[in-house]
Amino acid sequence: MKKQNYTSRASRLFSILLCSFLPSAFSQTIPPDTVFTRTLMSVEVLEKAPESLEKTFSATTITRTDIQNNIGNGSINNLFELIPSMITTSDAGTGLGYTYMQLRGTNQTRINVTFNGVALNDAESQGTWLVNLPNLGSVIHSLNVQRGVGMSDNGAAAFGGSMNISTLVPTYKPFVELTTAAGSFNTFKNTITASTGMIKDVVATTVSYSNILSNGYINNAKANLNSLFFSTDIFLPKKQRKNFSKLKMNVFYGNEKTGLAWNGVPSYLLETNRKYNSCGLYNDDTQHYDNETDNYQQIHYQLFYDYKNSKKRFEMNIGAHLTRGIGYYEQYKENKKFSAYGLPIFIFGNDTVKKTDFITRKYLDNYFYGIVFSATKEFEIKEEHVLFLSARAALNHYTGKHYGTIIWGKYLDNLTPNYEWYRGAGNKWQGNVVASLGYIYKGLFAYIDFQYRYINYKISGTDDDLRDIEQEYVWDKFLNPKAAVSYTWQKHDIEHTAYFSFAVANREPTRSDLIDAKFGIIPTHETLYDFELGYTLNMNKFRFNANGYYMLYDNQLVLTGQINDVGAAIMTNVKDSYRLGIELVASYQPVKFFQWKISGTFSLNKILDFEHFVEKYDEDWEPDGFTTTLMKSTTISFSPAIVASNLFQFYPFKNFGVNLVTQFVSKRYIDNSQDERHILKPYCVNNLNLSYEIPKLKKVALSLFFSVNNIFNAKYESNAWVWRAVVGQEDYFEDGYFPQAGINFLGGVKVRF
């Protein structure tokens, strides 16, 4: 019996390590009376993997139940706020439309995100733009987040954390589910999901469609979001089935149209006009161009083959993927020079016109495709000693076009329709190979892996300011070792786990880092050395985890607080910097109808030597170089010292649930000058979610839900930017803050047949 127990433990731990990169094909739940259940027994343990993963690594898993209880108005931000050390923001102030996340003070371009094990980060910006996956929460099966570098993953380097989104899997029984909801800011949300169930023990399919409409909290920050999700599993016919073998196909289509709101609200207007949006305003703010919008569609195709041989303790996965994205954003440009668009000045009689108004579109047109592979073999070298080997690999290719057209302008009667004034392109190959070794003996677990990443990136053409941006880079020395060890012991029915991990990650600059570099300083790649030390206490009704981390950077790219002309953050390298903190997470469930979860992150985030550059202009706003201030031990911008959250879950009577979520974020500096004039003030926000399932309905499950976000109507800003300069002899700045909505509501009904 002991031998079987430890073999099962080995399988569990080895599955844990795979869960961050394998597709969701290994995460489904099959009723125990199914004919092929026996081949899935060790696979089904993945349902317990999140709990075990949190024992060994600083990780959190959001389950399907958590998602359903906290989805709020459909924003993915509601889910992210349940994760320790994570904070979110949105342009529209509601979480619908463009949303952003930060983990341990790092932004989303530095968080590795995989979608069923496939890299989701954009190859050039390295950001994860979840607006392109509308209503993602409705099709998430589970969300696993590892803080810090974590295990080696596909795609971008994890500099703040890594996240794997596993989508819904077909169910054993057929169903149809309809959800409709309405709320503040003219928000309407409708979703229909259906599953065929298992057909002849061979095929099962799930389809989901959703539409979300909202006016947004900020003026003209409207959103029209549509998505379609399709997933099908094909098993071998049971007469041929000796081992677990399956084909899985996922398709996710997203289409979004959102009003631009990336300029933010100037600080001097925060007290009088928090909803102000300068995007689209012209003629001294007296007129508004109504179609100043972002329009983008993206479709993900994924095909996986999964194989598992329980007798030989071997499993393999191979997948192919393609992501197609295309779209544009449209803007009204007031009083711009003809020369800025490569056009000659306009001569009208005796008058010379050098400036006019334009309407422009800037396009993205891209393909991202590749293959992923993993294989793992487990050995029992002697009783209670288990060894497993794993090999993983991925190869991806990205091609993207960046171009702009003029669709209207004064004095442009003879201009070619949709005149193209710039065109650039990006071509990026990236691959990684990982070899892993794990060892288990009783309560001891040891793990090492070694990742090699290769990137070849070429930028060509011109940018929107007509600069030649031709450049090419090869990063072929990204060697990323990782090691972890943990020990678990029990005493008086109380389980204790202590663990330590060390990981190295290397990360290349983004396209924006390279082409928007300030002051002639070309950014270089950065390296992170991540040390994690933790302890977990697990009792019958109480669980506690303390995780300390020390993230030491070489040439870290930090946010300057400035943004470029499309709202992307501008970064700069700093030689020596670190993040030092402790994360405390606890849960307590004294009775069945009440659970309490609480987390807090307390950190120091410092740059040891920072050169703060400020642009200089003369009185006529002609460039006049820049000033440099050398600063010692300054706080890294956008890095709060405290992030804390609290969750109360009540079930006061049968079928009725109450969730109260509280999040506190301390002060953050907008840039690295540590200037108290340019900060995001501390805030505390409370969200309430209610749900009730009506009992005693035959063949129909009917439930009601109601959410109140920001129940105490807190006035706060969750993001900002600042541009600073010296004009003549005077300090000058422009800024933009992003206020989030006050108290707002959403209620609806869900019907399942």
C-alpha cells in the first residue's frame, strides 16, 4: 500500500510541474462510471494540483467556483483581484474594455501568460491584451498564477509571475446555459453556452457566445465586445482504447470596439471632472469626433494531441497553434503639420497652409503560429524513491505589419484615398527547450530544470513619425536554470511544508522599448535572479502560507511614468535594483457556511543608482537637450509597499451565497524621481457579490446574481502617467490619471437546461 501511495504522490507532483504549461486537456472531470475513467485516474489528480502546487511554490489557483462567484460585471479584473500581490486597472474605469494588471509591482508586459499552455503575450509588446478575449471569465475552467519566475514556461520571460488560463472542457452530460445581465453605465451582458455531452464515449463539444455592451465610466469610453468559443474532444473508440489518447481543438474568436480613453484625466481636473476624456475632442474642446475608437479582432486556433500510458508512467503532449489578429484605431488629429505625414504644404492663392486637421487610422495586422511539445517519464528507482524526467520545447514565429492611413483631411482633395504615410514590420522567431528532473522520497521533493531561449527579432520600415526604425537583434544566450526543494512533515494531524527555490530569467526589450528609447540610449536585455523561501501550515480548518522573496535585477527595464503616442509605457534600463518582500496568505473555515481568506504583500522595491532624465526646451519650445539627476536608492515606480485583500464567503442558508471582497493598495510613485507631487494615492475598494439558486425546479437550474462594485463609493485612481520637462528655467509637467468608477451595479439571471 505504501508503494502505491508514494507512486500516486509522484504522479501528483509530476503533474503539478506540468500544469503550468500543458493544455487544459488534462484538467477535465469525468464521472467515475465512465468506461475510460481508469485511464484518466492519474490525470484527474490535476484537480488536486493547485493545492499541492501552493505547498511547494508561491502560487494561487482560481477555480471555476471562484470564477462564478466573483465574475461581477464580466471584467477579468474581478478575478485577478483575488490573487495575492496583484492589482488591476482599466481605461474606461469599469474593467470592461482595455484592462491592465500588475504583479509584485511589474506590469503585464512582464507577466508570462499562457492560454491552454500556448503563449498569449504579444510577441512584440510582450503584453497580454485581454480586451481581445472578451468575457474570458465565462469560458475559464481554472486560472493558475505563479508569482516570481516560477517554472519554465512557453513564451515571454516571467519577471513578475506566470499565469496559465485553462478554458472550459466538454462535459459528460449535455446542457444549454443562458445568462443575461444589466447594470450601471448601460451595461448589458448576454452569454449562451451549450455542450453536446459525451457522444458514444468518443466526442464531446462545447460552444459559447457572448456580447457585452457598456458606456463606461469615463466619457466616450464605450465598449462593444463579442466573443465565440468552441472546444471539442475526440477520444479513441473504446474498443481500440488501451491508453489515454485524445485530440482536442479550441477556437476562440474575439472582436472589440472601444472608445479611446488612454489620455487619462489631468490632475487639475480630478476634483471637478473625473470623467473627462480628451480623446476625440477638438476646436478648444467644443467638438467631439465620435468615432475615435479602437477596432480589433483576434482568433485563436489550437490543436492538441494528448497521450498517456499509465502502465509505463509516460505522458506526452504535442500542439499546434495559430493566432490571427487585425485591426486599427481611429483618431481625429487637430492642427497637425503636413510635413508630419510626409505631405507638401498647401498653397491657396497667396496663402501658404502648413497645418490642417486629419483623421487617421493606425493598423496592426499579424500572425503568430508555432508548435509546443512536452513529454514526461516517471521511474520508481526503489521503494518510495521516485524520479521523473521531463522534456519540453516550443517554437513560435510572429509576423506583424504596422501601418497608418489618412482617411480624411482638409485641403486634401487630390490625395489618394486611404493614403498610407508610414509602414513598418516586425518579424520574430522565438524558441525554447527545457529539460527537467524531479525526485521524491517520502516528504522530500526536489526539482531542477534548465531552459534555453532563443530570439531573433527584426524591425523594418518606418514609424508613424517617419523615422527609419530598421534594426535587428539576436538573443542566443538566454540560459535560465531553476531549482526547488521542499519538505513536508506531519505532526498531530497538522501538515507542515517548508520550501526554497531559485530561478534565473532573461528577458529581451519590447518593440516599444527599442523604437521609443529616449536620449539615444538603446535598451539592453535584463536578467532576474529570484530567491523564494516559504512555509505552509495546513490544518483541518485553517491554512497559512508565508512566502519571502528577493528579486535581484541586472539591467532591469523600469517604467519611467511616461507613455508614447499610443499609450504604451516608456521604459529605461537601470543597472542595479531589487524587489524584497513577504507574502502572507491565510484561509479559515470554522463552519460549512463561512470561509475567510486574507492575503497581504509587504515589500521594498528599490533602484540603487538611478539617472533621472528630464527634457529641456527654450522659451519657444525648441529642444535644448536634457538634464540628469543621479538618485540613490529610489523607489521603483508603480510599486506599492503594501497590497492586501480580504474575502468573506457566507452561505447563510441553502443555495444563497454572499461574497465580500476588499482590496487595499498603498501609495505608488508615477515615475522613479520619488516626487511626492506625482503619486497614486492609497485606496481601498470593496465589492459585494450575491447569488441565489432557486430550488425545486425540474430539469432547469435557475439562479439569480447581483453585484455591487465599490460599495462605499471610494474615489480613487489606479493608474497614471506623467511627462516632465524644463521650459526656459521653469519646471513643467503634463499628466493623466485613470479614475475608476464609484459605486456601480450589475444583476442578472442564469438558466441552465
